[in-house]
Amino acid sequence: MAQRERRDGEAKGVTSRTLALPHSAEAASAVLTGAGLWWLNGRVLEPIGLWVREVSQPNVLRAYERVLRWSMRRRFLLVSQAVAVLVLVVALFSVFNNGIEFFPESVPPETVWVQIETPTGTRAEVTDEITQQVERELAELTEAVDYESVVATTGQRVGGFGNESGTQYATVAVSLVDYKDREFDSFNTLEHMRNTIGNEIAGAEITVDKPQEGPPTGLPVSIEISGEDFEQLQLLGDRAIQILSNAPVAPRLEGLESDLAEARPELRIEVDRERAKLFGLNTQKIGLTVRSAINGTEASEFRDGEDEYDIVVRLAER
């Protein structure tokens, strides 16, 4: 029993000395670190700070004061030199500058727009059939591997800074994959679309272009014809387009068209007001009835899950 207690005491003594050694090392490290910082502050940092306050800063302030006083006494000369330097910089920039282009045309487009315009008054169904044919032609191109998505919108022509609505308009937006993943050059794809899409489609004007970047600046070249006779303006505009189309520069022209919109076809109805009053009708009720008969009127909505469809009622064709 006595021998076992002596061994336990020896083990406890060894454990105490083992635990005391790490604490002693940490204390020695802290003492050495503190002594090093005290020596660095007293021998290096404090003399440097004293030199900055008593020598460097006063010298800098005196030199600044001398320069400021010299400048104030020669104000006209100083301003003249500043203006001369400004003029020199502008002159050198204008001579050696390669030009500034905020929205360079050399940047490959992310999206290509195929704009479809049929004659005014064309039914939406006819425009949609032409749109579907354009989609099929796009899918047959070899550059179709670079398409990310093809989205068609009937009844609206999408522009860079405004849209036009009407049953004669449609837009097919072709989104391309990331530039690094494209197999074909984007500009070659755009030019191939211009030369291919819509050649076999009659009765519609189809243009292929990329979205305009930056603020609206208008067309680079425009020819304005003014007058009061719209029929004569239409003839002159068509004549100008014909001349430019046959000119040698025609292959380099894009979007050659007239902005004189054709009149929307209309049907004039004259109401016999006396007979209408006999039946308790007025021109407003008759106009709404004719509009509902031709264009239809929204009677209700049909819901299928999360999708909603308008129910339009119109008179049957005879």
C-alpha cells in the first residue's frame, strides 16, 4: 500500500512539471514580444515621428508657402500657362487620337431580331402563319447550333426604344449562346440570315437586324421629302427607293424603306338616325355592334390551371 501511494505521488509530480512547462514558454514569449515592441517604439518609431513633426512637416509647409506666394504674385502668367497646356493637350489628342466609339459596331450581338410586316389590315392568323414559316427557315440554317432560344411575338414589332402594335406586325427574337460557345461568327450569321430568311415568302416585308445599343441616334443617312399631297409623296418615295435599289451602292444599304405608312383600310357606314331612333338605337350602340361583328368582343375568360385564355365572340362569316 505504501509503495503504491509513493508511485501515485511521483506520477502527480511529473504531471505538474509537464503542465508547467507550456505556461512558462508562453510567458517567456510574451515577455520577449513586449520587450521587442518597447525597443522598436523607443529606438525607431519615436525618433521617426519626432523628425516628421519637427523637421519634415515644417519644411514642406514652408516650401508650399513659397510656391503659393510666387503663384499669387504671377496670377496672369499662371492662368495663361494653364490655358496653353489645355489647348496643347486638346490639339495633341485630336491629332494622335484614333477616335472614340461609345457603342462599337464590332461587338458581336447577343440577340438577332427578325421583323415581319405585312400589309396594313392583315389578319393576325395570316401574320402568324408567316411567322411560323420564318421560324422553320431559321431552324434549317446551319448556324442554328448557336441558337439559345427562338421567341416569336405576333401583333407587335419590337424596337430598341419603342414598340409598334398591330395585326400586321410580328417579331422573332433569336438569342445566341455565349460568345465563347459559338461555332460560327455572329456577323456572318447575321448576314446569312439577311440573305436567306424570307426570300420565299410573298406578301410580307422581312428585315433582319441586331438591337441598337446606346441612346437613339436615328439613321445614319435619311432623305426627307416634304409636301402636302400624300399620293404624290408616296410616288416620290417609291421612286427614290427604286433609284437607290438599282444604284451600285445598293448592296451596302440596309433598311431601305419609306416611313410613310399606308392608310388603314376602312369601311364607312352611314347611319339613318331617324330609323335608328325608332328602334331605340344611337350611333354609339351601332358602332359597338359593328366593331363586335368584325373584330369581336371579349365575352369571358377560360382558365386552364395557371393559364388564362380570352373568349372572343364575333359574328359568323357568311
